[in-house]
Amino acid sequence: MNYLLRGTGVVTAVGVFSLLTFSLPSGEAHGDGGGNVLPRTINQAWQQECASCHLAYSPAFLPQASWRRLMNGLDRHFGENASLDPATQADILRFLEANAADRGGSRIGSKVMKRMPAGEAPLRITDTRWFVHKHDEVSQSVWSRKSIGSTAHCAACHRQAEQGVFDEDTVRIPKQ
Amino acid sequence: MIKPLLYGGLAVFGMVSAVAAADSPASLMALYAQQAGVSGSALSATRGEALYRTEHAGRDGQAVSCAGCHTANPAQAGRTRVGKRIEPLAPAAHPQRFTDAAKVEKWFRRNCQDVLQRECSAQEKGDFITWLSQIK
């Protein structure tokens, strides 16, 4: 038991240290330098709750108005009930707004906004003109392959999506 | 960039599991039996299995069931609608199952609404865990 506690303590200390060292502003600036690499801004509730069902989609993919609409309809979230307790919901929305495409100052966010018609607030990232443009060479037959199954399944092809990396050279489209 | 995330994840996991270790399948079964006003022995694995497998008309008219995402065998991993892995529901295959009452309540609330179009009763929740706990 003592060893377990001590182990947990060490891991916690290392984790906190690493987070402080690598994930604060310097890390974000570095992460956003590559064009299609998202800033590594992390909110624990966002990661834990959103990623139970799907990739924790970066706030930089949609504008603030989209995130507000989305978070206010979690009990009917694309046909599923994804409701949260009010405190967690508010915490996640604050994080999404602060880092949204029209707020966070990330490169992907700027690209998303450049193609966004004024006043539009789509609920689906896949409905943004930026997404459609970036995937215009992917045919319907590819999207419907068994191991992909959904346009929401980024990680099927973007093998480092969980780490926020969407560079072309990390893309591997599965054959089936 | 991956390493600090991994350590961070471990740290968060360490803290969460240290706080949430109080509940167990047995304690939740006792809790739900109490809420339902029945004795623990009145919970039924047979009814729990039926709840898991029975298909219902979902919101858009399509047939939905627990097994639809969690597969016919709860000792196996399932898949969400967008293809993400769901760890097995059976505690024998995934020991963290039913060890955090708040998490259990959150998922019953959501998934009972999706499958049954209503909340589950305390009796149904107790039956469900009773069945899953018996799976080897």
C-alpha cells in the first residue's frame, strides 16, 4: 500500500512537473508552429467527458457561437443524450469559448474562420467549409470503409489526431 | 509532446482513482436495492440481461439496445457510433467498471434515455449490475 501511494505520488509529481514544463505558453507556441498541429491546450473535463465517446475535438475547429449552441443541446447531441452536470458543462464551455476558432489565435482556427460565412455557426466540424475543402479529394466510398465509418472518426486516418497532430504526412487512409 | 501528456494523464488518473475507489459493484447493487425498497436478493440477473439485450424503438425509429454499442458479449469491448472503443461493461473484463457512483449514474441517465426514452428505475439499475457482475 505504501509503495502504491509513493508510486502514485511520484507519478503525480512527474506529471505535474511535465505539464508545467511543456504545456504552458511555450509548449502551445511550439505546438502551433507547424500549421496543422493544434495548440496543446488541455482542460481536464473537456478531455475526460468529450473523449469518452469521440476524439476531444479541438476548440479551434469551431467558433464560439457554435460551441454555445452545441453545449446548450447536450441532451440531444447528434441523436444521443450526452448531458452533463451544470458545473462540468459550464467549465467545458468556458474552455471551448476561450480557445474557439474566432478567439484562440491558432493557425487552424484562422483558417477555419477564413472560410466561414459571416453569422454562421455550424454544429458539425464536418459542415465547415474549411473541413469540406480540406477533404475534397476523399470520395464517399473511402468515408464508408468499415474501419472509418464516420466523418467524425478523425483518428481512423489522422493517426496522431489524439495528440492534436493533423499534418498530411501523418495521414494513413485504411484500405478497408 | 506525447510524453508530458502521458505523465499528465497518469497523474490525473492517479488522483481520480485515489478519490473514486470507494464504490464497487456490490456496494452499488446494495444502494440500488435499497432505493428500490427491495432486499439485495430480489435483484435479478435474468431481468438485467433482458434489459441489456432487448431492442427498443429509438428517437428516430431505429432499433436501439445496450448491446448495439456494447456488443452481444459485455466482456468484449464495444464501439461508439463514431468508432471509438468502449471498454467492456463486465467488471471481470474491466475492473474499473462500477467503481464510481457518479459515473455510473451519469451513464444510466444518458443511455436509458437513449435506449428506453426514459430514466431507468433503481431496480433496473440493480438488475443490470447484478447480471454484469456474474459474467466471467
